[in-house]
Amino acid sequence: MIRALTLTAAALAASLVAVPAHAADTPPRTGFEESDGARWTSQPEEQDFLAAVDRASSRVSVARIGTTKQDRPLQLVRIGARHAPHARNKVLLVCSQHGDEPSGREACLTTIRDLAYAKDERTRRFLDRTTVLVVPTANPDGRAADTRGNSDGVDINRDHIALKTTEGRTLAAVIRDQRPDVIYDLHEYGATPRYYDKDLFDLWPRNLNTDTAVHDEAETLSQAYVRPAAQGAGYSTGTYGIWTDPVTGEPIRQVAGDGQERILRNMSGIKHSVGLLIESRVEPLTDVAEAVNNRRRVNSQLAALKGLSGFTDERRGRIEAATGKARLEGYADTGPVYVGGADNDPPEPAEVIQDPPCGYRLTPEQYTEVKDELALHGVTTRGTYVPLRQSLRALVPLLLDERAPYHLAAGEPVTDC
Ligand SMILES: [Zn+2]
């Protein structure tokens, strides 16, 4: 008995020596939490918060991945067990691409902290098998100015083909280098009461170049996980972009949520990630204090995020099978490529490239013009020739075919393979 006690004391002493003093610190709180929702977390507060989490948790690392025009950092936070077993799912959270939609960012910051400090077995197991990547503020200059666009007024969420902005380029590089299984994109929207006013709307990639299994997983994420989790916490949910009849709930009009490839939600599918857009409602529907409404905005996002972690945990095998197979399918180089349409909007004949070329030949000038963007997208080139036979097959015509609405260059189609 005495011997056992001695060993326990020795083990305890050893563990006290091994654990740095700051690990025992109280978890940091965001400016939003400190003010009980009265104001949004400032950028200096965000930096202090992330630095504190990074110092305190061996599961977390924070990397600077870019710098905005106004000299603010773009950061990628990685959360996962330090000694990673072999294959793990990767989930990427992209928070507040639109600077005037702050609640997603608040949900992301507290999620980072809560995953970093969690001691329960379930979260530990989750982090043994999942790497959570977070870009907590995807548009720091826009957040500072409370504007939708960046400091040049460019909407980053329409820049995922052209990659003209630092913010868009940085996100493209993260997606290329990390190849996330899931890309979860947090936004907010303005309500049209009675027709379009749920606490949360979500939407999967509608772009028709999304692999069927990846598309199905994204719909499953929405309908079987995110919406039930949010509803269970008391929040109403619906499909982004669709007005519904206040009485029957039937869809009556589509106002947003198309299939265009410039949007991250759609680009996620084209790049073989299970994408989901989530939008919390900005306005209160009843007369409540601003802080109360702000807390609803953030808490609804947090409730939806629980659905995302449930999805990742329960379906990890199916998710990996879908994204893994989709990443290989381009090498078979078969099937049409769509330059228009959506999963709820059949393409016109002119929007279907039924028999795509083997590739596109660029002039030296065109190549010089677009080579950096091709590289950021992760498109493989052979000199000035860009073959379709590659993982990102459908992206090649979207970038280089003159029929694609947002093409970067009109390459010469090569049909003689
Ligand atoms: Zn938005």
C-alpha cells in the first residue's frame, strides 16, 4: 500500500514537471464572450486568443499563411492529436469570407478553443481520427471595416476561379495543399420575413461537375446532420436561396444559391470536397436586445457545427471513400463537363461539353498570364499544354475553355490525343 502510494506520488510529480505551467491556465475567452455578445471579437483580441490556445494546447498549431493588403495576417489553425495515426479525415472551416457576417467567425474561434481544451474521451477519439483546419478570419480587412468585400471591395466568395485577391489565393493554396474531405463555409444573410427567415439556411454544391457520391455526402451532411442538430437546439432551418410559402412551406422562388463555380460552395465540389454553405440570420424576428440576438446568431452556428462533427465521426469511411474516388476519377478522362446549369436547373445544350478535348494549348503569353493561378488551383500542366486527364479534370475547361463563363484564358482545344 505504501509502495503504491509512493509510486503514485512519484508519477504525479513527474507529470507536474512534464506539463508546462500554462497548460493549467484557464481557457481564454473571446471578446464576444467577455461582453456576453454585446460586441464582436476585435482583431487584437483574436490574435491574443489564438496565441493563448496555441501555447496551451499541444493539439493546436497556428500558422500564418498570408498577409492582406492592409497588412493583417491570414491564419490557418490546425487541431488534431499530435501523433497522428495514418489516414485521417480533414475538415476545413472557412469563417467570415464576408467581413460583415461576423457570427461564423465567433463560432469558429470558440470551437478552436473548445476542441483544444476538451478532455472527454469522445473529443479525444474524434481528434485522433480527424484533423480540423480553421481559417478563423478569411477576410480580415473586410472584418475590420465591416464590409462584405476585402479592402479593394472585391467579394472573395466570387474569386474562387480568378484568384485575383490575396484572400482567394490563400484559400486556394490551403485547399490544394490540405485536400480537405469537407469544406464548411460560414456566412450570414438578411431575412425577408415570412418567406425567407429561418435561423439557418444551408446549401451543398449545386455545380454539376461535382462527383455524385461527393454531392450525396454533402446533401446528407445538410439533411441528416446539420439541420437536425440545429433543430434539436431550437433553431429553424431551410435551404439557402429558396423562398418558401409561409403557410404551406412549399418552395416558391429561388433568389440565390446557383451552380456558378466562382463560389466556394461550388468550387468545393469541383475540387472533390464535401462542401456546405451555412448562413445564420442577421435580424431578430422579435424585439430583443442586440446582444441577445447576437448570441442567437452565434449559438445557431455552434449548434450546426455539432451536426458537422457528428457527420464526420459517423460517416468518416463513406466520406473518405467518396472524396478519394472522386479525386481519382479524372484520370479516366471520360464524361461530359458542364459550363452551366445546377442540380436543380438542367443545363442548356450549349452548357454541356459532351465530348471534351484532351486538353488545351496555351500561347506563351496566355501561359505567362495564368500559370500562377493554375498552380494555386493545383492543375497539372505540361509546358503550355494543360491535359484534362488529371484529378481536377472538370476544372480545366472551366478555367481554359472559351465557353466557360469565367474562364481565365481561351485555350486552343486539342482533340488529337
Ligand atoms: Zn456571405
